[in-house]
Amino acid sequence: MVGRHWESAEGTIVATQVAVQTAAGYVNRLEYAVDVHPASGPVVRVTLREPKFIKGGFSQPAVGDVVGVLFDAKSNNAKFDTSDPRLKIKRPRGCEAGGLRSGGVSKSGNVPTRRL
């Protein structure tokens, strides 16, 4: 059967560096050196790029953070496990997917009006 057989594993961020920088000098994406700890087998060091698109946003891990990765033991390839909640951007308290919970609406349901 052709394809990769990804297994869940833990990865420790060892180092980071800029992978892509725009012409204006903005850091666009980072590259991470990660020690992958698979369930079976020795620790493997891999280089991972920050995912381009992740629902809910990607929280850039710092050196020393332990995050979820998917690992293919046969090819020694890995990628960030984007379903890992440790990699999601944390929203401030009181926020929901649609914006702030209060959203300018009082508890009675009345929308405050602005006086000109």
C-alpha cells in the first residue's frame, strides 16, 4: 500500500529559525528543530515548518515546549499534529468563535446606542 502511516507522538522544540522572510523584512513562517519521541523506537530529530493554514490559528511553540506531532517511522518524516490543542491560539476569556461574548449587547439583550 502506498502512503504514509502517521502515528501520534510527542515532540520537544529544540530550536527555531526564520524559514521565510518577505521582501519588506517581515517574518512569515518559522522552521523548528524538534526531537520526536515515538511510542516505539529511539528519539529522532527532524525539521518542521510552521503549517500555513490551521483552523483556529497556529500558536508558535517556544524552545522547550512539548507538542503533538505525527510521525512516520518508515520514512522518519514528521509534521505538527494540528489537532493538538497546545498548538491552537488561546482566546482570551469571554471570547467565542463569533467574537466577544458581550459583543456590545447588555444582559437584557438591548443593544446600546451611540449618541452623536
